[in-house]
Amino acid sequence: DTTDVAGDSEARPGKSILGKHYPSDETTNVTDTILSLVGRKLYDTPNHPIAITRRLIESVFPPPLYKNHVATNPVVTVHANFDVLGFPQDHPGRSRTDTYYVDSSTVLRTHTSAHQHSAFQRIAVDAENGYTICADVYRRDSIDRSHFPVFHQMEGACTWQLPPKKQSKETRLQQQQRRAQSIRESIDALPKHGLEIIDEAGSYNNHTNPVQIQHDPDDSQLLVEHLKRSLEQLVQKVFTAAQEARPDQKQEQLKVRWIEAYFPFTSPSFELEVFWQGEWLELLGCGVVQQSILNNAGLEDRIGWAWGIGIERLAMLLFNVPDIRLFWSQDDRFLKQFQDGKITRFESFSRYPPCYKDISFWVRPSPAGASPIGAESSSGVAAAAGGDSKKASPSETQPAAFHENDIMEIVRDVAGTLVEDVKLVDEFVHPKNGKKSLCYRINYRSNERTLTNEEVNELHQKVVDKMGELPVEIR
Ligand code: FA5
Ligand code: MG
């Protein structure tokens, strides 16, 4: 903690973020380890793969149709991150197990959608059509090769002005046809691509993925078509860039699929996944923007879509980067491999040996309905915002229950990027007292050097000591 400079011991401790001091309260859970990563601006660092990927995405969504922004300050209000987007009060994404709170009304943004409302307001004022926003985002999350508590997102949106209602004696049908015509023209203007894409969410407008009642189903369907074709354009560009980077190797066609999703701020909603290293990797979420959100921003006369993509996920595919932690590396053997505007294949430097340590402990039985442990990956906002994971988090009313993200956070805080992954390896319930035992395996491995035994033992002991702060009993 950074303490107020007032000098007396009564000074309220707080957090300093980008030069501003935020007094802490009982909700504060942001750690200094996380704050040490604020302000790195990887998206603006020349020759950094995050910046190169950002530019590539922007090239698919260029001005004048899309105004390309960055949002440098990650501190946003709970209102901007959740309320204005229609997150229900009991939504798991709001929970302290999933989100970094600076204080009770301020968070480190968990997604670029925190800027959606103000971006739409700007559209209303400047009569623009669309935008992209690139930013660093923060989530308490699981630890593995594709999840890091700080990552980057780009959000994009596009809106269409509806022709003014009641033109002279026009029938509703004629009005609808005129609207459809203008969206159809935008679709026809998109370049064609030859990708084979599996659409597992082709038939929507059912109870799980409805067209909004305010929307004409034909309008909505055309928006979805424009949305999907635009994002497929991005995938095509990535594939072509990767192919050009290794002309000697015949690239296997990317396997890509659309699946149904849920976000409080879009309907219908979709996610795009890519087959990577033997499993489906989620790249982005998207959908038709809730009309109430556009209306609130002064865009009553417009309809639109939005998407949000994980930049690291795309960069891992593009450059063949095997571990998300590498993006934070300051090792020249990593950084020197990338060059502005170029897609190159990352050559891994030799892997250093892993060091596994287990930690076992008893927890009280989890509250009914909550399943805070054991899913393959987790992220409240992800789950919340549509599911980079399929797991629910316990609600705020169970503050003393163990949550998997809490052990993840302790490991992050103690060992930073020296941990490759943390996995639940054993779980059983004591037949007599009903207590549950969990065993997590921590894989300590640096991307840059061999860790000494001593060093790992010391780190692990700190993790064990800090576990004492959780409602668990170390075995
Ligand atoms: C969102 O964050 C929504 N705001 C996206 C959106 C925007 C939907 C606009 C509709 C309209 P989600 O939680 O699924 O959705 O995250 C978006 C992407 O961020 C994921 O698909 C994934 O690529 C990436 N991502 C999520 N968690 C992590 C993580 N811990 N590390 C790296 N990338 C992540
Ligand atoms: Mg998701």
C-alpha cells in the first residue's frame, strides 16, 4: 500500500494509480503487483506484438467509418463498467472475487465496454458511424497459458442511422425496405472472403438468443450478417498475414466457428472461436447492441452492433506465441523478434525446467448453487459478460467462502510471471465431517531463466503463508 503523505499514522492508506491517489476502503482488493503493470502501454510500444496486432485489427476497421481510439486510464466507475451496460446487481462479474476494486465505486475496467456509453455519446455529437477502442483490462482470473490478469482488448461498434420515421405516406413496409437497403449496401461493400466457417449459432431469435422486441427481425438479421462478415474479414486478414509470414510452409486452413453467447448489453449475441493447439480458443464476443443503451447515449434514431476481442489471443495465433506471459517480457530475446507492420513467426527460446509444488487444504462445503472451483477456466466478467468460462462465482452474500480466484490472486501477487499455471489436481470430501479437501499444483517456471530450488521454495512458502488469509485450513 502507498500511504497518504500527510505524515500522521491516521492517514488513510490508499493506492496511487497513474499519479492519482485513491483512498482504500473495505472493498479495495487491487494489489500492488497488478498496479505495477498499469501504464506499460504495450499497445503503443513500437515493434511490440500487442501494438502490431492492434494496428492489424484497426486496418480492418479504419476511418472514416470507424474512429480508432485508445483509452489510457484503466480506472473507471462501477457505473461505467457494469451499471450502464445493464449488468444485474447480483451478476457474478461484479464480485470482488472476479474484479479488482480500487474502492467501492471504482474498479480497474474489466473490459473495453466500460467506454461504450461515452463512445456512443460521442457518435451522437459528432454524427460518426462507428469506433474502435484499444485498452488494457484487468480481471482476477485463472492462471494458465492463455489467461493473464492484465490483458488487452479492442472493442468496435458500428451504427446505422434509421431513415426518419413518417416520410410522406410511406408504408411501414416501405420504410423497412429502405432501412434494409442501406444495411444491405454496407454488407455488399465488404470484401468477400474464402474462409470456411462453421456457424453453430446460425439459427437464433429463440428464447436463449432473442432478437430485441424493439427491433424489426429483418433489420436485426442484416446487422448480424454485417457483424459476422466484418469479423470474418479480420480472421481472413490474420490468416493471410500468417501465410505471408511463412510462404515456405503450406498453412493449414484455420478452423473457425461461431457459437451462441450471452452479454447483458447485446442481443442476439455470439462468440467466435478458433481451433488452436488442440482446443477451441475464444477470440471475441459480439452482438446487436441493446437499444436501451443506444437510446441512453442519445442515439434513439440508430441501431448498431458491437464486438470485443482479446488482443493477446489474436497475437498468440498470429505470431505463434505459446504463453501469454511472454507479452510482458522485457527480455530482448523476445522483443527483438518483432517488427512494426510485420507478422513473423516467434521462435521460442529454450524452455527452462518447470518446478511443481502442491498445496492442499480443507475448505468448508461450498454454498448451495455456487461452484467456485474446478471449471477448466474462470473469469467472472467473462462468465458474466458471456463466458470465456462457463463457471459461476459465489455471490457477495457468501464472503467467507473459498473462491478459486483467491488462490490465483495470491500466487500472482507472490510470484508474478514466474508461474506458468495453477491447476486443481485433487478434490475429495471427508466422509465423516463433510469437509472438502483441495489440492492445487503450482507450476513455477520462468520464460527467461532457470529458477533455483531455493528461490521456488521461498516463493512457495510465501504462498502457503498468505493462504492463511483465506477461509481454508492448510493440510
Ligand atoms: C467481453 O469482455 C465483452 N465486453 C465483449 C463484447 C463487447 C461483447 C461488445 C459484445 C459487445 P469476454 O469476457 O468474453 O467479453 O471477453 C472478450 C475476450 O477477451 C475473450 O473472448 C478473450 O479473447 C479475451 N479474454 C478474456 N479473459 C481473458 C484473460 N484472462 N486473458 C486474456 N484474454 C482474455
Ligand atoms: Mg467470453
